[in-house]
Amino acid sequence: MTTDTVVAADAAEPIVPGAPPPGPLWLDFWRGIAQDNPVMIQMLGLCPSMAVSNSLANGIGMSAAVIFVLVMSSVLVSSLRKVIPNEVRLASYILIIATFVTISDLVMQAYFPLLSNTLGPFVPLIVVNCIILGRAEAFAGKVKPLRAAVDALGMGVGFTVALCSIAAFREVVGNGTLLGYHLFGLNYEPWVFMIMPPGGFLTMGLGFLFMGWWGERKKAKLAEVTA
């Protein structure tokens, strides 16, 4: 499907107030990874990003649950967007999200009990994750299911990249391991501080510092080109 086809198909949809402008699907996907990354740019979902990112395994498990809930809830919200009354849309979105969170939590308890115990209450708390409710309100409730799914997948992948990067850094520095494998030998003196809660704040702060520097660098290069 070409870009023009996608734009034409979206343009044929009745205009919804606040709806995102028509565009190619790849841009919807890439937006969540780079320019609108939910964690590093929009600063959403910071609680699980710091609380469960002390190991890469935890980051992967939480990311998988978030992607599942995000994609499935966005598709269902988009499919029911013409049926759900505007007055109760937020309550309906939360009910839809809670359904898929419950499914992911039960599946994790059944097949990955150790991971479920490690993540603890943070899996059920996906219900109130601003990333998921925000995409339902700002995007999925205003576009067709395919575009909602692509946007949700992009946001989920963006969340995964950010969370797993943070988790990998903290595990390597704090434990000297990655997914449980020792990287520096048994004589390595781990910086235990990094796998404790303050280490999460420090790592997140370093991430924001890097993103700020990168943004300023891009602006400077753009200014040089346009000068």
C-alpha cells in the first residue's frame, strides 16, 4: 500500500475534532519510537520505568505486557469509537484497558510465576498507565483500527526501547550481569546503588540529560543548514 493510498483512505474518514492528520502508517509507527517516545520525550510511564528496571528480564516482561495491552486496547477502542457515548468514553476506555491487563496478569501468573512475583503490583497498575489511556483518548478513539494498532505498536516499541535500555544499564553496572550472565567475571565489584531505587532516578536523569543534549545538537545542525 502506497503512502498516497493510506492518506486517501484516511482522508475519506469523517473528520473527528482533535483527530491526528492523515499520514503514512510508517510515520505513525516511527513517531512512538523516536520523536514522541513515551518515556524519554513525553515522560509518561515513569513509575514502572524506574521501579522494575533493575534487571533486563524485568524490563522485557513489563514491556511485553504493556505492548499487549496497548495494542489490543487501542484496536478495541478504535473499533467501538462510533458506539461508545462521548459522556462515558473515559470510563469505557479504562474498562477495556483493565480487561486486557487482567488477561496479561493471569497469563503471566500461569506461565511466568517468578517474573509475576518480581513485577508484583506493577502489572495490575498498567491500568492507570498514562501511555495507554493517553493513546486511547488522543489517537485510537479518533482513527481506524489499523492505524490505531500501528500507533500503539510504535508506542509500545518506544516504551520497550527506553525501558530495556535503562534496565540493561542498571543491571550491568549494578550487578555486572546481563540477563543473569556475568560480563566481567566473579571478581567484579558491583555498584549495588544502581539496582536500588535511587539508581533508577539517577539513570533516568542521565537519560533525560542525553536526550536534551541530542535535541540541542539536532537544532544546532538544522540551524547551520538553514543559515
